Amino acid sequence: MSGVRLDCMIQSPNPPELIAAESTRDWMDQTSDHFAYRCTPLSIANASGWELLNPISITVTWNGHNSTNDIMIRVNEPNVTHRFVSSTFGHGIVTFHPGYVFRTDPGWMVWARGAPNRIKDGIAPLDGMVETNWLPFSFTMNWRFTRPGSVTFEKGEPFCFITMVPSVAIEQVQPIIRPMEDDADFHKEYKIWSSERRLFSAGLQMRDELTTETKWQKNYLRGASSTGKSVADENHRVKRLLKSPIHIDDLRRNLAGVQSISDE
């Protein structure tokens, strides 16, 4: 197969479901006219990875103290046990076990975190970047309470979001702080955008009919500045849909079917 590798090696029987992340969020759906989806970077970020889903509904309670016994985990379904969540570290930290060992090509690593732009009151996800190009063992996904109390993770709710990043390329980046005037063409484009932005915002405040019908400026969506002098390249995206994980047996059957057709 071509492309960058992400092998999801099954670590334990019946691991949590792993799916391609969706661009939608409940709170974005609830905004007036779904205006949150006009921010393309938000929805692109939402869909730039894969999600591990809770197999059962659980409620986790922390009393504010620091031992592992100060966290209580309750299953909200009858006659169901859990093995994928634990209190391992204390200090209000809840530990989820993904059920997979992830493998990537050299030069790539997995970034494990909470799903982007998905807010959960009372508890926050902890990010981790894992050298999955060589690691022969698993990692855990951890959440830390922001205050004592109880939090429910519903069945089907993502408890971990994984995406992939180059391992060391960022170490070669040299940030440079410079006046915008150093690039005259760029500065001119910025000033035009800034002026149009102020006028558009004023039109919305005044409920100007034409501005209200337009709803929002679509330069980012179109991938071009209003003058057309600054244009996005072929990597411009307004929507992202990643490949769904597939079991190796299904992949082999699919490849065998393609080969059979080509031999006819």
C-alpha cells in the first residue's frame, strides 16, 4: 500500500472502536445558523485524526485528594465490567487504555490527545506525543479533573483522539519576528483585508441588508484574497475526510478481489 503507515495492533480482546473523526460538534450545531462551521480551520482540526470510542458509559468521581483510591469509577450499565479505564497515577488523573499498540513509519509519531474543540466540563485531556516508529508497547490516554466532582463519559463518546505528525522537522524551525512592512506586497494585502473586515463587521452591527445576506467573508473558503494576488496552493482544504480503519483480513480480501478482476 502507498502512503504513510499507521498500524493499529490489537493489544487486548474487543478493543474500543476506532473511527475516522468527524468534523461536527454538538456545540457548533447549536450556534445560530450553524455559524461556527464558517470557521474552516475549526472543522478541519476536528476531522484531522481518528477517535477511540468508549465501549460503555462510566461515571468517574474525584474527592480532591491525591491517592489512586481517591477516584471512584462506576459503570452505568448493568452486568458490565470495565478494563479500559483505571486510577493509576492519583492526583485526580483518570487513565484510559486504548487497546491498541500503534506503529508508524520512521520519521512519524502519534499525537494522542482529546478530540479538538470538544469541551468537557470538570475534566481536561492531557496530550502526549509518542515515538510510535519503534515503540513495542502501548501508551495510555489520561484526563485530569479540574476540580473535585463527578464526570460521565458516555458510551460512544471519544476518550482519545490520535493524529500523526513528523517526528523532528519542527526542531529545524526558526521563528523570526519581523515588521509586516518588510514584505510590501504582503502588507498591502493585509491592509486591504483589514479594511474590508472592519467595513463588513460594521455592516453586520448596523444590520445592513446586503452584508447580512452575505453572512460572512469567504476569502479563506475560496482560498484567495479579495484582490486575487494571494492564492492558496493545491493543499488548500475546505473539508477533511480521513480513511476509516480497516481490519487486515478485510484489506487482504479487498486486494485479492482487485487482483482477481485485473487477471480476468
